[in-house]
Amino acid sequence: MGLLSNDERKDCATVSVIIPVYNTENYLEECIGSVVGQDYTNLEIILINDGSTDRSGFICKKWKAIDSRIKYVEKENEGQGIARNLGIRMATGKYLIFVDSDDYIEHNLVSQVYSRITEEKADICVYASCGIGDKGNGGGLEFKLAKGTYVEANRELLGQMIPILCNKMFSVGLLRRTGVSMNNRMCEDLVFNARIYMEAEKICFLDMSLYNYRYLREGNFSTNYGRYYEVEESIQELNELFLREDRFDKYWQQLYEISFNMFKTILFRIRVWKEYDVPPEMKNRYPEFFRSYKRFLSRWFRQYLTMELQEKNFLLVGSYSLRVTVHAMLLNEEYLRSDYASSSIVSLMSNPCYGIEKPTLKGRKSEAGNCGNVSVHARIIADRLDALLESARWKNPYRKRCVEQDIRKHFKFHAVLEEKDYVAVDLLEEIFDLVEIGDGCYITESEFLREAGLKSLEGCVRIPFLSAARRELFRRYVPLFAKKLKQADVRVIVVKNFLCEKHGEYYDRLTEYDSTEYSSGRLYSLEKIRETNRELEWCYGYLLQCLPDAIVVDALEFQELEFTHDAFPFGREPVYYNSGYYQRMAIRINQGIRSILESAWLSELKSNIEVYDRIFLVREDEQEAEKLLDAFLKSRALRKTKFKVLVLSAMTYKNWGQELMQKMPSLAIGENGIGTGGMAEYKQITEENARFLLSLYHMYEFSDRFRLISTREICGSLFQLADTGLLSREEVWEAMLD
């Protein structure tokens, strides 16, 4: 154990290290040893044995006898959250960190983080962690700030928050001041972190991988499948907290990002991640978790977003950045059914090469027609491209597939758009040169193609983006592209992505691209980027002339996120952004879709109000909704009026007409549902649409014709009277129809 340095003696600052221990005998020696061996020695080490039944207690006592800085407590098993709360109460240091007893830390963690947090005079310092499993799992912070700040000044602090405790040093004074504690649910640290973040006066970052996290151990969060349902409860607590404190509307986007990303992580682990030995029974419950998380997000964020798109089919035409954005929007990325990244629209819609075009589906002849007149040059290049596809070394199969689709004109001849609900388009791939093969065939000299090598294209003419010839080609082929989409009657989303003018490692310290910077062999100057973006703006304008009904989204509301992260996996190219941008653009796409759906529903609702005398939206669970509708059928209201009534509910009511005839025979309902008295029609809607209509009900003022039926809502107070016995539910329905 090292001696205190002069500086440490001078300020007498201490750091408390809290280690909850429960049945981790196989890892505990390494964990405690890594803490005891820190090069910053002025530590208080608190070991809390939370009722371990293995040799963990013996190991703790052994270390306590060796090192006087260790405090050891034994208690009955109550869970990690309660053990951490006890550690906070026991801590005497100015700062504290949490270490899980199956993990270990680098020898300089405390000294490096303590130096940073005191230098910044911050309440929290966030540092990087590295996963220890079958493979190394990263290291380094994607979101980080060069200067400390607080949530009110930079909301990305909350939205990009890593919801674990073990990569942060906290001011003990802040914890005591706020009185925040943890419960024993899974993800209890998510709620704890968010609450502390909101109260911190300053949060700083240290981009050093100092904490080693064993994420595949049986019993930890990643593999404790039986407790995954608790995550929803923790996020519910978090949202309710912000709602109570009147902060929800202000921070809803950040809360959505936290909720969505946590749910998506769990779903991904269940469905995809091969490193996790997920039990078959848990895999079989995937649809149950998916529906539950989707309902949760809809319940909390329906005023801003729609979750209906989570089970819609998407097709993508555009850049890799667009692909990342669409993935960031979907809980299950498999709903991105197909994508045509790394291709310009001109290339997609141009003629195929001789020898490259494959037979179309069902054995139909190619639209290329007779190849007998194809030039010798085109045949030679086509043969070279065939060889390229077979022999090139690709970084991954996805890149090869994208290039192959571009060369073989898969979109033009084989894309089945009718099975898709949305087509997302951006134009970033237009910036790359077009290679003219001949006979009306063009391919995109994309990053993916350049990776495979360009020898096959020697002797071919390049058509640069910033040229009159290229604009003319765009004018020629975009109408063909738009026609194909219109014929499929598919909704189009145009995402206006542009080249980034800035790049940086930190979100708050950016540098403009200049002519001395090269990335992947290309030169990007600020002047060239701006000229390219002006031409892209023209291209988007022309595309929207051809697709006037498209949903258009842009980054005007978050321009501070328009930069390339220096650590982007595929290089510092201005066609790439950062995780904050992708998540925010995903939200913008969702908002754009919701706006269209809202307009459609609002229009339909207004039309129905003109047709029906009363429209009732029944908002209850299935059992309660059935009781309410039975009371409606038993009431005499329709016998006394000639009202035309439309009842909307998410409940399945298969025998509505039969029940109506049985309970109201005097209506003499005919084939069209209209009798001598009133008329009652029932329409089942989706749960998502029911919530959507509920939000419309609260957002817009309608006439008395549109009414909410609920025993829980304020607007359903008459039915609350029925529950007290003052009125029967049948009498309440009669009052509603009066």
C-alpha cells in the first residue's frame, strides 16, 4: 500500500469506494485487489456483504485484516440498491465511486478521475468503461464534453446519459443534499443517475477507459432475464418523477431516448446477441416484451410521437447515415426490410450493364431489352465488374451487397415497394462521382465501391456531382424514381441530410474541415463542402417537386449536432454524424409521421362529426370496456332518439349487431344499420389509434358530439358517479345521448 503524497496530505481529500458484495467469490479477489492497489491511496473502501452464501464473506474479512482502509459490514440479503444506500450513508470521503464485486478497475482510476473532478470543481465526473466478456467490448466515450456543464445548459447530458453507476465519481455532498436513494429493481441506477444529473451544478468527462465491466457473468443485468420486466417499472418511476416536478414536457425527448434505448437493448439481447445464452423460453417471450415496451412508449409519449410505425415495413434509399437513423427509430431493426445504401438515384434508375443484369423475378425478361447492340467497351467493363464482385475484399457482407445492388440495378427491376409502408430517402450518396459504363448505364463511385478497388473502371468517364451534366442526369432520372414510388402508393419520407461542416471528438469543441485534412483518400475543404451542400439543397428541392406529398424532415431544431464524430467507426467523413444527431433525427422522422397521421385522423374525425350525432371513444381495459358497452346496449337512450352514434374502442366486440338487435329490438335495424329509431355503429380501432384519438381529444376543442367514455378520466366523471351508486351506468348513457 502506497504512502500519502504531500498534495494528498495537504488537502486531506478522500475518496470512498463502495463495493456491494453478493456471491462473487470467483471474482472478488481481483476486484478488491484492484481497489487496494490504486496509485491514489487516500481511500476509504467500504465492503458490504449483502447476505452472501459462498466464500465472499471470508475473502472480505481477509482483506480487511490486511488493509486498515477497509470497512466491512455484513447484513441480510436485501439487494444491491439497499446495500449501496448503506454505503452512501457510511461514506466519509468528499467523493465516492461504486464498484461491482465481479468487476475490477485500472490502477490509476481514482487518481485520474479525482484530478479531473477537482480541477473542474464538478459534482459528477463520467469516465469510460470496457466490457469483459467473450470479446472486448469497447472503451472510450462517444458522448463527452470538453468543459463541464449542467443539464439545463445542455440537455444532451440527460439524453446521452449512460445509465450505470460504475463509470462515475459523485460528490458526496450532492448525494447528501438531494437525499436520493435506490430501490432493488433492475435498473435502479437509471433513476438514481437521472435524478442526480438534474441536481448537479456541473458534470465533467474523462475519456479514459478505467473501469472493467464483466457483462456476461450469470446474475448480472445482462443475463438476469427473469427480472427484465422490472426495467419498465424503473422507467415508469423516472417518468413519473419528471411529471411530478413539472419537467416532463421540457425533457420529453431525453426521457424518450432513455426509455427507448433501454428497451431496445433488452430486445436486442433477447433476439440477436449471440454472446448471450438466452434460454428458449425467454426468446419465445420476445413478442410479449416487444408489445409491452411499445405500449409503454405509446402511453407516455403519444402526445409527441407515434408507436404505430414500430410494426411498419421500411425501405431505404440513400446513405449509411440514413440507415443508422432508421435503425435508431425502430425497436426491432428487422422492420427495415431492405435498403439501397451507397447508390445515387441516377445510378439506381439507369440501365443495367451487359452481362450484369440478372433475370428478373418469375423469369420475366429484363427491361434492358436486346443486348446485341451493346458496345464492346460496355461489355468489357461489365465483365470486370462481375469479376470485382467475386474477388474483392470487403469489410463486411453488407458493403458487398450494396455495391452489387447498385451494379445489378436491383431497385429498378426487383424492389417490391407494394409490401412496404414507408420509403425513407436522403441524397448524400449523390455527392459521389458517377461512373458512365456506357449505353445509359451509370454506377456510383461510393465509399463502398472505392474500398473494393477501381481498376475495373479504368477508361470510364467520371461525372462529378458539381457539374451541369450531373444536374441534367438528376433531372432525367428523379421523375422515373418518383413515378415508381407513386405507382406503389407508398408513403415517402425525405430526410434532408447534408455534409457536415465541422468535426470533433467532443460535442462542445468542434473544428471546421479544412483543405489539409484527408479522410479515406478524399479531400474536404470547407468551401467545397458548402458548395456541395448548396447543390444538395437544389437536389432536395427538385426531388420534392416530383414528390410533393412526401414527409420532409430536417435538422433545423438541432443544428448544434450537425458534426462528424472523430471516432466514427468508418472514418471522419463529412457524410457521417454522431449518435446524438442520429437519435434526434429518428425522433424528427417519427414526429413527421405522427403529424401526417394526426392530420388524417383529425380530418376523418371532423368528417364523422358531420355524419354522426355522437361519437364515443371508450378508453378502458377490455374487461371494463365490455361492461361500459353492455350498459350502453341496455340503456333506453337510442329508443328515445334518432341519433346516429359511432362507438370507438380497442376492444374486440364480435357480436355487436346481434347484441344490439337482442337488447334493442324496437330499433328494427336493417341491412344498413339504420332503424326507425337511432343507429349505433361499433368500430374497433388499434390501441395505438385509441391513444392517438385520446391525445386529439385533449389537444383540440370539438363540439359535444365527440365524447370520451372513461371511469378514470376527468371527462368521465359521470361514470364515476355511477360507481358511487348515485346513477346507474344505463342512466349515464342516457344523459350522454340527451
